[in-house]
Amino acid sequence: MFIYHFNRMIRSRVLWLVFAVIVGASFLALPSCFSGGMGGNEYVGRLGKEKITQDEYTRAQIFVDRVMRPADQTPAAVETQVWAHIAAMRTAKELGIVASSEELRSILLSQEAFQNEGAFDPDLYSRIVEQQLGLTAAGYERLLADQVVLSKLMAAVAAGYNASPMEIDDEVAARTDKITFQYASVSNAFLTSEIEATDDDVLAYYEENKADYALPDRVAVRYATLAVTNFVPFVVIDDVDVEDYYDANPSLYSRSTTNGVETIPLDEVRDSIRKELAMQEAADMAVTNLNAFIESLATNDLETFTWRCEARRMKTADTQLFPLEGSYLPGIEHDAVKEFRETAHDLDATRDDSRYGVAAGREFVYLLRATTNDYAHTQPLEEVKEAIRPLTVASMRHKKFIASAEEAAAKLKAALAADPAPAFADAAASVGLVASTSIVFSADSLSPSAFENARAIAPVVARLKTGAISEPIEVYGGAVLACVSAREPADAVATDSVREQARSMMSSAYGAAAFQDWLLWNLNRKGFTSSRAVIYTASADEDVED
């Protein structure tokens, strides 16, 4: 997973923004990459005998979330990835593997995304980092440094892993051979069959798929909406403010012409800048107003909160339970969604000191009151039983079909093993199956429409030996059993053109797998103890008890 996400990230122009973390010499001073103040002397556990601070844990957590993007993984798996990252960074430090300022400067200055007229634009950089990627410059410095260090460590671990000549030959053949094959179709008679799922069947399905019913932390809030335009009449924007904004944002006020890129004169955009600054100042005033209002709410109950907001002509509404990321939030301005989510998840409906929060957008500011906190848990069977029942039936149908397809494959193989060996079509007919005509293709020139279900069938057939029969290949409405009758190798020119590519790809894949294994081995070698459930404060020289 890590290598996949790393390679995808460095190939993507947008995700290369993760690397663009420093502006000019002031941002390229790297001590901040390896220092921080996120957690003070709070400890969350140990790596071996070494204490791990909240600061170091948070840094690793951000890396795993932003770079590795562990979607659809259980909380326990993500927690393991975080600790594996901490262990890897400690090992890199022991080996003297670091990210130099020259390396980071080279990465940053090579990115067109932050350039204006061929030169690095600090304002463009700042706007993208803060508004689009949502992390501070210091956070990006740490993220970039960790990425460079980990990529060096990965290269060191993976360097000795290469594909064998035989494996490369097989891969080249799968890509370039001209293959002739036929297949027999197995229809799925179980798609609409009547199957009744017992409670035991439902329980078995639930246990097999328990991770699917794990819910993250969620929160529900009642919120009141305040229009930013209410405060615009009270805003005064001086000409000097307009000029400063114009000078500070040259990339916003340029346009392409036949002669290249030209700067738009200030007089043409003066009014639009004034309106923009007025909205920004009004939004700040609205936030200040709502924060002051919170002070007067104290321990008001939900209904009192509602009528007091409506008395101030703010509309109120409720959200459903929602996670920090993912689900759609209806009614919330797009520019405010991220802050709305983060603010809501910082709230606690049971505590007077963290019940309220404010989230700002461009046109609206929101006053949030937490109503429900639903912490991460796996939904019990009774809550999801009825939803699971039709899924259980579908799973039972699928298992019955696969069993029948495997039985058909065994019969077909037995028929083809007769002496003398029958033609494939005759063998298929003898066991009640219908065979296709002969199909010829080469994987390196295959189009998705070359033959029916080519996307599903071709990758399997490409790796079959002559005379071999595939396991059931699932396709729409059933499955097919494919048999290769001939393979004709491509000429040397065609194979040589893909051999180096295949070697590089396979070696990288082997190295990636090796590095994943190494990450877990390194973590287990060091050993870790997580006490995140009870984070406590310790003095700098206090030992963490066993």
C-alpha cells in the first residue's frame, strides 16, 4: 500500500503539492522539520524502551492519513501503520538517513504548480497550501522531510529484490505472445433461486464481514447560520488595504494575451478587491460576534439555544451523525465544510466547556452546538441484522454458484483427459456446456472490445500454459472456463521492447512487498505499547512504567 500511494503521489502533479512545503530560504531552514510543539510532555506509549510523545505520534498520524491514505481499513490496522511509521523513522535516524535542505529545495523549485511566469510564487504557494491542502507550512515541512527520509529507507531495503530471469520471461510472454483459446460458459442458475437465510447464516456472514460494520467517530450538531453580509455595512476598507492586497497577490491579477502574460491594472480590479476584503473583514466580525454570543449561552439547553438563535434572526437546523471525513453535509456552504467538520468533531455534547463552536465560510458563519457524540465502534448484530439478511442470501447464492462452477471445471478437465483427447467443444458439450469459437489475441495490443468480457478473461488466459484450463472466471451472469490451445511467441524486437519494462516493474513490486514486510518486522523487532486510550502527562525525566 505504501509504495502504491507513494508512486501515485509522485506521478501526480496535484499530489506533488505535498512536497511543496517551503517558500524561499526562510521556509527551507529545516530545523522546524524535526521539531514541533503539538503535544508538550504528553506520552502515548513506548517504542521498545523509548517514550513516544503525543507530538511524535500526531506527526506520524498525519503522515499516514495524508500520504498513505488508509481508506477502508480498521482502526486497529491504521494504528499499526502509525506505529510502524514511528519505528521506521527512528530506524532511519539510527542509520543517519536524513532529508537535506538541498533535496527539499530541488523538489520545491521543480514544481510548476507553484510557479508564476516561470518563477516561484510565494503567494500562490501559500494560497494552495492553506486553502486547498489544509495544512500549515510547518506541517508540510515535516511531511516532506518524512517522505524523503522514508523513500530513502525504502530504496535501501528494496535494493536487493529483483525478479528472476524465468519470472521475467513469463511476464514478457504474458504480454506479447499471440494466444489462441476457447472458453465454455457456465450460467449462474442461482441468481434468482429461492434461498432462506437462517439466523445462524446471518451470524456467520456478520462474523466474516465484521469490519464492514465498524463506524468511525461521528457527531451530530444543531447549528445556526449567520450571513456574513449582515456585517458588510460596518466594514471600512482603506485604499492602502486594496493596494497592499493587490501587490501581495500578483498571480490573481494577471491574464494571458497573445504577447504572453500581462498584469491587470489596479484600477480594473479595485472594486472587486474592495468587495473581497469587505467580505473577509465581515466574516471575521461575524466570527467575533458569535464567539461573544457563546459566552452568554453558558449551560442553556438545546431548546433555549434554538429560540435565542432564532431571536437573532439566525436559522437553525440539525445534522445527522457524520464522520470527520466522507459523507455529504447538506445545507453547509462548500467553503465552510472542512472547518465545520473539524469544529464539530472537537465538540463534546456532555461538557459545558466544549459544547459550542464556530465555523466560517465565505458567505456564512455557523454556530454549532453538539447534540450527540457517537464514538468509534462496531455495530452490534441486532442493529444491522435485517440489513445483513439480504446480503447473506446474496453471499449464499454466490457460494453455491462458485461451487457449481468448480464442479463443472472438474468435469471438463476429466473429459479433456480422455484418450484420445477430444476437441474442446466436444468435451464441453459432453458435460453440458457450450463452447465459444477460437479466439486469438495478444495482451499488449488487446482492446476492451476485442471479445466479450475481454477485461475479465484476458489477464487470466495470458498466464495459462498451452493445454491448461483456467479456474472459473466470473463474468456477468455466470463464469467461463478458458483453455489455451496455442501460444505463438512474438519476435525478438517485440519482446525486447517490453523486457526491461517488465523487469523494472516486477523488481519494484517485489521491493514494495519486501518493504511492507520490513515495516512490520521493524515494528515487531522494536516492540510497542500504546496507551492512547489514557494519554497522561509526564515530566521530561519520568520513566514510563512497564
